[in-house]
Amino acid sequence: MFVDFSSRPPVLQFNGPADHLSNYRRVYQGTEAQAASTVCHDPLADYLAIYERLQARHVVLKARDLTSTFGVKISNEDVAAFCRQHGERYIGFAGVDPHAGATAVAEFETAVRELGLRGLNVQGFEHRLAIDDPLLFPLYAKCVELDVPVNIHCGANFSTHTSMMYGHPAALDRVMMAYPGLRVCASPPGWPWVQELLAVAWRHPGVWIGTVAVRPKLLATAHSGYEALLQYGRTVLKKRMIFGSAFPMMPVERALEEFDALEMADEVREDWRCHNALAFLGL
């Protein structure tokens, strides 16, 4: 049993044009081709069958509203509808446009209270905002008020239409000092500033780290820059590491196989695979 903290279904509502991410297609072309081969007959049916066969406890889907920056939107309504249609295995996070100010905060509250979404998704590089930009603070405050977590993109991004510095984890430290009651999953896990992210998580018990959009085998690969995640994730941060495949950026089963090949105690592996995500989600 496992929780996949990052997945995107192969349906039109989740896969509109996103030209600003074209460089991702270059970087991930190998693993994306492998993932596509797993959902080639009937993409949605194959996608659902993968998680059924692998006995996923939950799969987290994330909305995004980039109206002000890139004109792209995966709506809260579409994410909520998918979760309702396909059952409690699927959990949705809301996405709003922070540039909309109070309107965004109201939309987020509606997404939680009326649509049943379970958290907030902040992809700062796509909003062209640092993690600690003042435009995001009312949304963080609303997360605390509603007692729901937030997923925050942390680390470099591969879009050449926006700065990679928007994901620097030092800004997350400042957010956590302002909102110590906030529950944050920093994902992907901070590369090339992995050590800085680990320090932030060690400092703040409300920070989890999602191993999303990175091949798990790299955590055990010398000089990859990810090795410290395995060291600290097996020890002082073992209760705050969360697995995510980032499908369709890589195949779900391949990601699990690479993760299961990492050297760690069985109880720690189960925490990474499932229990830590349940605690983060409040389930």
C-alpha cells in the first residue's frame, strides 16, 4: 500500500497546452515515453487500473491556475469532479491565481468547503512568485485557518520562461517563521539546494519533503546532489518524507521499484510510502 503524492490523469481537463513547460518535455523525454507506454490502450482506464493493481491508498491530484502569467488552468471544479467520479482513492488539492488577491483566497476557501478539496497547490515558478512573496501570505493564513496543508514547489524548475530562483528553500524558512502552524510539503525535494531544504525541515516540524519528479535511484547515486535526502530521510526526518511518482513524468511502477530498491529499514520504507503522507494530509 502506498500514497502517490503527485499524479496527473491522462484526461483533457488535466492536459491543456502549456508552452512554458516545453523544456520539461526535453528533460523528461525518456521517462515520459516509458510512462506513456503504460497507458496506451485506453489511457484513463489504464491509468485507473495501475493504481488499482498496485493497491494505492490515495493518489493526490493538483489544480493550477496560471491565468495571470501563462494563461493555463487546471480548474478546482475539474479536479473535484474527477475525485468524486473515481472514488476516495483520489484526493484533490486546489489551485488559485495569487495575483487575483482576495478573489483567490475566496476561491480557495470555496474549493475546500464546497468542492471537498483537501489542500492548496502553490507552483511559485509558474506564478513568477517566490515562496515568501507577500501575495501568497493570505493563502497560507487561510490554510492555517482551514487546517489544510499546502504543497509548495521547491527547488529548480526546467522552464526557461521563468526563474529557477523562485523555488529556493530559504524563502520557505521565512514562511514557516511567519506561520508556524502551517503544514507544507516541499516538492520536488529542493535540488540543487537539497542541503538547505533539509535544514528548513529540521528547523520546522511542519515541513515535509516530497520526493516528486526525481527518480528514486538518484537518492543513492553518488554525486547526484540528492544523496543527503536518503541519509536524513532514514534518520532525523524519517517521519517527514513522502513518495510521489509525478506521473506522467515517470511510470508509477518504475518509480516504486526504484524506491523499494533503496536501502532503509522496512518501517522507514512504509513511512515514506504511506504513513507520512497520511499524517501530512490529516487522514
